Amino acid sequence: MTMQAFLHQLASGLASGSIYASLALALVMIFKATHHVNFAQGEIAMFSTYVAYTLIKAGVAYWLAFAITLVGSFLAGLAIERGIMRLLRNAPVLTAVVVFIGLLVVFNGTAGLVFGQTIQEFPSPFDPHAWYGTTYLSPHEVGALAVTLIVLGVVFAFFRFTRLGLAMRAAAESPESSRLVGIRVGWMLALGWGLAAVLGAVAGMMTAPIVFLEPNMMGGVILYAFAAALLGGIDNPWGAPIGGFIVGVLVNLGGAYVVGSHLQQALALAVILAVLVFRPSGLFGRTVVVRV
Amino acid sequence: MSTASAAAGLAGTRLRELRARALWLVPAAVVALGAPFSLSDYHVFQLTQVVVYAIAVLGLNLLTGFSGQISLGNGAFYALGAYSAVIAMTHAGVPYWATPPLAGALCFAAGYLFGRSAARLEGLYLALATFALAITTPQLLKLDALERWTGGNQGVVIDKPVSPIPALFNHDRWLYFFCLAVAILLFTGAWNVVRGRTGRALIALRDHPIAAGAMGIDVAAYKATVFGVSAMFTGIAGALGALLSGFVAPDSFQLALSIQLLVGVVVGGIASIGGTVFGAVFIEVVPDLTKHASEVSPALGWLADVQYPMYGVLLIVTVLVLPGGVAGAAAVVRHRLTRSGGHASGAPRSAL
């Protein structure tokens, strides 16, 4: 094991970690606002990626297709919240879980139906011979890292510095009080869903050039995102990206040196089970105390 | 005097209930025992698959419906049952009829351990953990270290069970009756458990876990035991399923399998044992019907294509509009009928 190989694995772990980070943040946003886990997050991201693929195939320039996909995903997320999730406001956990699994099946099945089951090559906007490629990271990995970091930065700035972001945080934190000061809580939740779908779309479009595009391409990625969200603390937005990078590095190094690449998913499963059993609040989450 | 009449009333209710049950149990028995002799081999195979699914759906329903622990990963126990049966047969020379109890015992142990460590998890987190388990299952089955036994990507092929009385039962019919016998045993067991003290404890656990604990129900032990029993049922179904298809491979045990079992529970009726049978018929027959329809007429080809996404729509609509599934709807209809028709037999117990 050379130092260079090790650094390569480490860097490429960080690059995939950034993708898990965006998807994990999407999960955390929805969890924080509604206390639901969006099992369909990965499939919605996959669907967005197919939309981008169709646009690019039709001759639309990559970054234009990228932008259109983000807008489309935002609207789709909004529509899902307004159409279905609203009905789950006071539903039992089982009902909510079944609805999310239903959504997962709808998106997975519709993608297979509309776009076919064959594996497609998804283009990367980053030239494989670009100057920013290094010994440790391919240009696509550098680009994906940059794109996801920018998106994460924008999202955090949005929540920190804008009135709308503040209103959304208030609506998630304390719906009753927010309503009293005139925040339209329902619409804030819908916006949150829209943003989560955008984060998912970015993750999907950055993943597809690496794993190839097919209806089940997010199956592994969503597993890593769950591990990341739980590790960071599923109710902590800052924990999600940190969890994402840790899981990315852990899975990459573990796969390369410890368990072999065939068991990377099992490693994520182990992280999920270990966090849930030993420290359900994750590294940075709040321990929930229920008053009986 | 009043006690005596109350006792007599109770006995009367019991009798009426028994008579009501005979009303559907007898025809059901006639169909279950007679059908294989009037069906083609392929349809007998399908009917056997329904029986196998019924056991697996029952396993999930005991866990999720009755005790309220949401599992999205019961496909993993199905896989464990299937593989343990196949490996026991090919490597240890275990006869096929001994594989269901073997798989059941192994899965009970695995499920109990999983349930014991997951007992702390609130509903949603358990759903998450089991979801992750379901996604990982194919990869675990492809494990290099176990390839000698599991056959890796290729899986393992076994000989199908041979009928001891070929004159009366051919292969398919023999296996059907074998699976049916196992299913009757397990359904009777589940029925008795659910209707008794344990069943009440389970429902208490589901609806008011804290109150249940305060009443002296050992919450963690009950939860783990139910997990074990659920895994046992599912594992037995897996073993029977492997005998039926004569073949196991990692890709038959993906997330879709766990989702299929969930569809069976939700459509049939959450926390309904009778609904379980309907759910099993549904998940076996619907894909086949749509495939058949598209074979008969190419114009109906879209039916087979939309079938999988429609499962999703069905899950969402059922759980939101008809939370009791088919069994719940049937109970409502029966209730309406009996109320308008005076004291018919089989009145819902809630009305008593």
C-alpha cells in the first residue's frame, strides 16, 4: 500500500462523500420539518437525473439542462408535499412509511417504464483532460466536489441570511408560534420539500457519470446518505455534510483496505446499525426526551 | 342467576361465532384440497406460491400489523431461510422435509438477536435499519468468503422434492400439499397466539408501549420474541419457496421482495390474519394476470408495464383511503349488512 494510493482513496472518498452529504442534507431537512424519513429521496433524485439526461440527449447544453432540472425538481418536490405529504400531518408512523415506500415504487417503476431498464452513460460536464484533474482526483470528482460544496454553501447561506430561510427554520422548529407571527407553515414545508428535491437532483446528476444511469442507480447512494444523516444526527443540518464526508471516506478506505469493495454497502449497514443501537442521536444530534 | 345467563349468552356467542367461521372455513377447505386436482401443473405451482407468500406475509403482519414494529427488510429473512434450506440439502444431505423447521429455527435465532438489539428503536428508526438491511441483502449473499456454499452470483440449483405417492400426487401437487400443511400449522398457531393473552399484550405494545410497560409487560422481551417469530415464519416461507423454485440466487432477494411482502400486508389488511391470505393471492396473481393479458393481446401490453408503478400508487391509496385493507373493508360491509338485517351470525366483535 503506497502513500499515493492511500491519498487517492482518501480524496476520492471525500468526493463521493460530498454527494452523500447533499442527499443526507435533503433527508435531514425533511426530517427536521416533518419528522418523516423520506425513503423515496434517492428515487426522486434518480428521476430528476433521467430528466436531465433526456434534455441533454435532445441537444440542450449541459448547464442549461442542469438548471432546468433543478427548477423542475423544485416544482416536483413542492407538488409532492402539497398533494400527498399534507395528508400525513397527523398520520401514524406506519402510514407515513408505507406512503414513502409507495412513492419509491412509483418513481422507480415509472422511470423503468418511461426511460427503460437499460444502463445509460451519463455525460460529465467536466472534461476528463481538464487542467484541474490531479493525481488523486479525476476532473469529474473535482467538479462534483466543487458543485456540491457550492450548493451546500448556498443552502446554508439561504437558511442563515435570508428572511425566507429564517421563516422556514422557524416553521420547522415551532409550527405553532410561527403561525402566530404570520408565517405560512404549510408553504414553508412545501418549500423545504422543493429544496430537498433540488439537493437530490444535484446528487443524482453528480452520481450518474460514476455509476451509470439506470432506475436502481441510487439504491447504494441512498444507503450511504442514510448512514451519513444518522451519523451526523438526523435532526442536525450541520451534521449531515460532516456525516457525508466521514461515510464517504470510511466506505472508500474500508472498501480498499479492510473488507473489499464487494462489502462497501455492508459497511454502511454496519454504521447505520451501530449508530442506531449505541448512539441514536448521532455525533451531533439532540437526544430526544419524551415526556410521558 | 345473572351469572348463569351471562355464561349461557357467552356460550351462545361462541356457538354463533363457530357457525360463522364454519360458513367460510368449509368452502375454503374444499377449494384448498380440491383445487390442485382440477388445475394444470403450472397453476398448481402458482397456488403453491400463494401458500408460500401467505406464510411470509403472515410473518410480516405479526410483526408490523400486530406488534407495530415496522420492517422493510423481511426479505432478508426470506433469503436466509431459502439459502439455509438449500445449503443444508446440498452440503449436509438434509432431506427436503426437514428444511422448513431448520430454516425456521435459524431465522428465529437471527430475528430474535436483531429484534433484541433493535428493541430500543422507535418505529421510524427500525424502519430505517430494516430498509438498509433489505438494500444490502444481495451484496451479503454474494460474499466471497461464503461462495463455496452460496454459489456467489450464480446461486445454487437443487433437485425438486420427489412425490412419495406418484400415483396420487405428481411433483407439483405433492409440494403443494406439503406447503399447505406447513401453512395450516403456522396459521393455526398464529391465530391462537393473536387471540389470546399474548396477542393482547402485542396490541397493547403497539398502541401504548409505555402503558404496556407499566402494566408489567416485558416490552423488550416481547418485541424481540415477535421479531424472532416473524423471522421464523418468513424464513420457513423462504425455505418452501426455494423448494418450489428449485433455485436460489442473490438477485431474487432485493428490496423489491420486501416491498412485495409489505404490499401483501397493506392490501390484505394490517393486523388481519384473514387478510393475509388475500394479500398473498394478490401479490402472486396480479403480476401474472397482467403478464397473461399482455400475452393474449398486445394491445394490453401496457398492463404488464404499469403493474410495478401501480403497486406504489396502490400502497399510497390503500393506506390513506382504506387503512384496513381488504379485510377492513370487508368488516365494514359486514357490519352494515348485519345492522340492517337484524341479528345475523358473525356480527363483528366490536359491536358486542
